[in-house]
Amino acid sequence: MFGCNFQSIISQGILCYQIKIRALSFNIKNLSLKEKISLVEDIWDEISNTQKYVGVSDEQKKELDSRLSKYKLNLTESKEWSIVREEIKSKL
């Protein structure tokens, strides 16, 4: 799209990255929706190819544990996704 892809960023180094970032900053608003989605897909693919595991911090673990505990204490107050989705749609 901008003369270099994420594979070439890896092989050509930081220069290609800098060129792509400059091109993005000037051109992203001019991209079509399809091109923007393609760019995001390329970024996501690169992240998923290079990152095996993104760790969860202790603070995030505490928050998740807290939310899970609250959920287990209030099972009768939860709703099925299909019901929540219909409630949201009815408000649109």
C-alpha cells in the first residue's frame, strides 16, 4: 500500500517503518474503508505472528478475579446475551 509491508519492515529495518509511519500520518484519512481494514488486519497479523503471549499484570489478575467473584455471587442477576442484544437493539 505504501511501498513497504510489515515483512519488509522486519527485513529492511527501521527506515521502512519510519517511511510507513510518515505515510500513514499523512494518508490514513484518505484511505477507503477497505484499505483501513486491510491495514488493521496487517498490523494484527504482525502482532499475532511476533507475540506468543501477552502477559497479564497482577493488577489485571486482581480485577479479573474480582469480576468473576461478583459474577458468581449474582448469577441470578445476569442475562443471556440474546436478551441483552435485543434490549440494545430496541434502544437504537
